[in-house]
Amino acid sequence: MPTLEAIAEALHRDLEARTAARDGALTRARQLVRACAHAIRADHRDDHAQAAERLEAARSLADALRRDLAAFPDLYFAGYTQDALKEFAEASIVHALVNGGDLPAPEDLGIPASAYVRGLAEAIGELRRRTLDLLRHGYSPETERLLGLMDDIYAVLVTMDYPDAVTYGLRRLTDIARSLLERTRGDVTLSLRQDALERSLRRLEDRLPPD
């Protein structure tokens, strides 16, 4: 029968290891969020090589989180860890879609489905931002492509009718995604009509006799 002192010593070892793992995870999670933000920013600047480099750094951090917390699943599924992995999913999805690449699956990124699907939902916001950047220069077919991607993502999100305890608040993100999609559709439609009007006016001007 172990003594109270021996039990206390074992408890100290376990809790010290858990505390060290938590502190390390918090640091890596912050670094992961920062790397993902830089990757998304680079994609919006059309610096896609820089974005890919940042995503590789993010992947290394996500892998380290999974490895370091293998013995502590409760810490791995803690909010701060899962939020950081959600950011990794979002940055990876945005990079693939903006560049016309293959969409990575959760297993490609090595992250849980709950983090991936939330990243998918938040990618709609970045696609809207990309669309608005393009619309500042006038309507283009690329805006229609991005709008179609947003529509496809939303169509998937509405099928994910699971408890928030499982999806970590996906329902709220889906509602936000719907609002962003509707507003973006209105922006693209308005730009398309304006472009058509301008072309009609130019054709009319071409037909008018010179002064």
C-alpha cells in the first residue's frame, strides 16, 4: 500500500508534466494562429509563395501540438488548441481555393473534423474579402468563381446539424456564413449589372455621330 507521501509525489509529477504540456501548447497555439494569419494576408496580397511558406510553418506547429499532447487528449481538445487548429484549417482551405488547388481534407491536415468544419465556415469570410478586393477593380469572372465556392461551402455547412458540444459552435458560424454569402451575392450582382450598363453606354456612344 503506497503511503500518502508517495501518492503526493506521483500527483506532483503528473500535474507538473500536465502544466508543462499546457504551457507549451499555449505557446505553440499562439504561434500557429500567427502563422495562419500571415499566410492568409500573403494570399490576399497575391504573394502565394510566401503564403505557402507560412502554411508549411503552420503545419509543423500543428504537428507538434498533436505530438506533444498525445498523452494529454483533454489538453489537445481544449478550446485554445482547437481554435488554433481551426485557424490552420481556414488558412489551408483559403490558400487552396484562391489558387485553384485541390481542397485539403481533414486527414491531409492531421486535424479533427470539428476544427476542419469550423475552418471551412470561416473561410467564407476570407473568400468574401477576396471577392470585394476584386470588385474594387470591376466585375470579373473570378468573382463568380469565388461566389460559387462560397455557395458550395455553405451547402455543405447546412448539412452539419450536430450538437454544438460536438462541433464547438458551428451553428453560429453557419448563420454568419449565410449572411456573408447573401451580401456577397448582392455585391457581385450589382457589379455585374453596373458592368453591363457601362458596356451598353459605350456601345451607344460608339453609334452616336461625332460632334
